[in-house]
Amino acid sequence: MISSKEEYQEYIKQDQLALGRQHDRKPRLFGDEIWKLERLLRRVEYYKNCKQGPVGNMLRKYYGYRFHRLSVRLGMTLPANVFGPGLAIVHYGTIVVHGGAKIGRNCRLQEGVTIGASGGSHEAAVIGDNCYLGSGAKVIGAVRIADDVAVGANAVVTRDITEAGTTWAGAPARKISDRDSHSNLCQSLFGKQG
């Protein structure tokens, strides 16, 4: 969770790396909607967590309004203070994340991903660092997913995944490989070119 201007800048830098945009200072005027959305998300978090008083509240509402409009246009529900630094949303399309979820560093989401609660509960998933969720993946309920896990396309996760560095697929999800998620993430996050 962003708690200072330095953390805000670190989150922006990590998101930029995760999206493979490390050579661009700012999003282009036309295009780059996902990067614009992620930057607005981080601004909303910053003003919500760090800036109190009338000016901070006004700016939080302003950026919140812009974030909401772009979210609706892109078909995404992304609550504040859920994602760690290094968020990478790959494509436009429906992505729904419950506000009670907690997601670690360097998470990569494809289109059609749902991370939600079940049975009227307010508890949602806790997902570790360096995780990848493929197209249409569903993570339902208060499950825990270990670090470096890849969840394949259209997989349905309803139980904890405690083995770090593995790949899971199917409905319900089951382990299919001992490969970690790193090949699905931007290699610049790990100090490699790519």
C-alpha cells in the first residue's frame, strides 16, 4: 500500500517496467490506455492514503472520477490498495477484482480474469509475488496463492496453492508443471533484457 510520495514513485516505476514501457517517460496521448489506467490507480491510492484535507480530498475525487470513467470504458473493476508494485494488465477486457483481495509484487493479468469472494463473504484471495493469471482465470474465495505461480487460461482456483514456482490449470485447478511464472512476466523485472 502506498504510504509516501517515494513509494508512489516506486510503484509507478515498477508498473512501467512490468508493462515493458521503461523507455517511455509518459503514456502517449492516443493509445496506452492501460498504462494511463494504472497511473490513475496509483494516483488514487496516493491521494487516498497520503493526502488529507480539502485539497487532497478534491484531488482524490478528481483522479477517482477519471479512473472510474477509464475503468468503465476498458471494462475493468480494479479497487485501490489491492495490488503491489509491478502490476501489468496485458489487454483490454473484463477484469474484476474484489476489494478485499491482496496481490503482491509483479502480478500480470490477462483479459477475463476474476478474483472474487464467494458465499457472501468479504474475504478474497491473497496472491503472492511474481504471479501470472492467464486469460479467463478465476480465483474464487479466500484462497492463498504462493509466490511465482502461473495460473493457466480458464483455470478455476478454489483451493490454496501452497507450492511456489508451479503452474496450475483446469477447472478445478490442479498442478500441471513445476515451471514458475517468470517466463510469463516482463524480464526487465528480474534485471534481464526482454
